[in-house]
Amino acid sequence: MTPFARPASLIRIVSLAVLASLSLSAASVAVAAPAIPKTSAQVEPAMPRTQALRNLVSVEGVRENPLVGYGLVVGLNGSGDSTQVKYSSQSVVNMLKQFGVKLPQGEDAKNKNVAAVMVSAVFPPGYRRGQSIDITVSSLGDAKSLRGGTLLLTQLRAADNEVYALAQGNVVVGGLSASGKSGSSVTVNTPTGGRIPNGAQIEREIPTDFSTRPQVMLRLRHPNFDTATNVVNAINRRFGDVATTADGTSVEVVAPSNPTERVAFVAKLENMMVEAGVETPKVVFNSRTGTVVISDGLRVKSAAVTHGALKVVISESSAVSQPGPLSNGQTAVTPQSKISVDRGSGQMFHWPAGARLQTIIDVVNSLGASPDDIMAILQALDQAGAIEGELVVI
């Protein structure tokens, strides 16, 4: 046997050992493979935001109409209008004349159990004669409470001064008021207003051209050219070339002439899912209540801001100056004024470029800024052109 020769048994043992090591390596790789983390490319993209078409548009000719009327609420427990409300007593006199009751000449009705009220309601679209609607009753004079009162028959008119409904019923009041002889009083909510569920019945229908026009006009609730284009494309993909638009406010759709088919067609339109266009982010200020609302998507360009509150406090007091003994002087009262100025901390902070809503909230909260401070800061940023959005003051 040569020096380089190997027994066959030894060769077989080495081959089996190599195969075993290879099989173990493959098994370890197979076990470790599921532990590989997913990359960002493997994450499923977010689906585009879509809404039902009914949330984006309203159908022309299908809308609510306001109604209003003047009436009397009776049966109050001494909480009605006082004698200073002349039109209330005059209304009572006119009502009694309709029932054949006539008061002596020059005498006013003095009844604290009656209150003059305004009655308001909304005429829903498509309502027919005999259907009931809810009404709201509000005191017009100086009545203290409408609790326990009953609204007498009241005509409800629209803008054309025509009567469309008749209202009557017991007023449901969510507030209360109580007072004592000492002048102390307790008031919960608003006792001078209430509602009457199903308190009015429709007596005249409001005509509409919804079923007679060859087209159905859809009005966008928030005009947007992108949304109008998406609405037209979605309708045409499903029903053919029946929708057109001339601006970012309305969409005209050719509808079936048969009333039943038209109603079913509009129902299908309202249930369609349409992707809404991206609207301009807004910051809304309510100067009366100090409310600040910042919509999502608002961005701020890189800017450094410092804001400090300047407070001037003036305190007034009086001091008595006594003359010296045997000086024939007079006691005098001299005013004392104390003025203090507080400039505040005046901290400076920096918003990075492209800061989003959460970054703005974190910075504002870290400073402990009040709503007035926030309004002042954002208005200054808008004047500097650092806000990528729109400022709205209501």
C-alpha cells in the first residue's frame, strides 16, 4: 500500500461525517430563516382614505327649510311674563277676542301664567302632509321659566310667509330656576327654552324639482377641484359617461326620468366610495371663547419664536393724613397708587422645518402657553409666512 492510499472503510466514515455536518448546517439555516426581520419595503402600503359620497355632497332640491312662528305658552306657575312686556298682554287680549271674550276698554291682561314665545322648526326634505316634526320653543319676554307650560296652537311660516305647519303641545324643559324672597336664586341650564317632540304637523308641502329635472346636481360640501374630479371619475367608471363638472363646487349627473328609478339611482350614488381630495390644513380661532383648533396636516417652516406676556397691575388705595397737634391743620385723605410691571419670562423656542401637529402641540405644552398666547404666536407665524396652511378667525 502506497503512502497516499486510504482504506475504503475510512473514506466511507469521512464521507458520512461530512454529510452529517452539511445536514446540520442546513437545518440550522432553515430554523434561523424565519427570524430575519422584515424590511421597510415589505410593509404593506396604507390604503387611500375614501368616504361615502353622501358625506361629500348634497343633492340639489333635497334640503331642509326653516320655519318660525309666534305663540303663547300658558299654564305657568307664576313664572311668565311681567306686566312690562306689553305685547304679551296684547296677545292674550287678541286671543280672548277670538273666543268672544272682551276685556274692558283700556285694561290690560295681567296674567303671570302666560309667556310670549317664538317657535322654530325645520321642514325635512320630502315630508308630506300629516307628518310630524319636532319644534323648539324659546321665551321672547322676561319669563323666568317655561317648565310646566303648554304651547297653544301656533302657525309656522317659511320665508315666503306661507303657513306650512301647525304647532301645539306640552313644553319639555331641561332647566329649572328657583328664587327666594331674600333675592337669592338658583338656575340650572336654561329654563326659558324647551322642545316639543312631534309638536307640529305638516299642513302644506314644499314643491321641489328633484323628480322633474333631467339631471341630478350634486353640491360639494367643501368645494375642492380634486374631490370633484374623483367624484366624476368614480361615477363614470360605474355608470358610463353620465357625470360632468364645470368647477370644483358641483357635479352634474344624468339620471333616469322614471321617479322610482331615479330614487334608486341616487341611493346607489350616495353609497359609492370616493377618495376625497386633500384640503388645505386650517387653524381655526374662536376669539370669543379662546378655542384654538389645529387640523391634521398643518406644517410650520423653520422659525424661532419668542413670546412674553406684558402685565401692568395698578393698585389704588387711600391713606388718611392727620395734622400735628395744635397745628390748626385738617385731616386729609390722600390717594395711594402702586404700579407694577411684569414682562414675563419671554423664552425663545425653535420649530424645525416641516414640523407637524404633534411637534407643535409638544412645544406649546412645554411652555405652558394659554390659548391667547397660542393665537398670538400662530398669527405672527402666519404673517411671517411660516405656516403652510390657512388661518380662520370665527
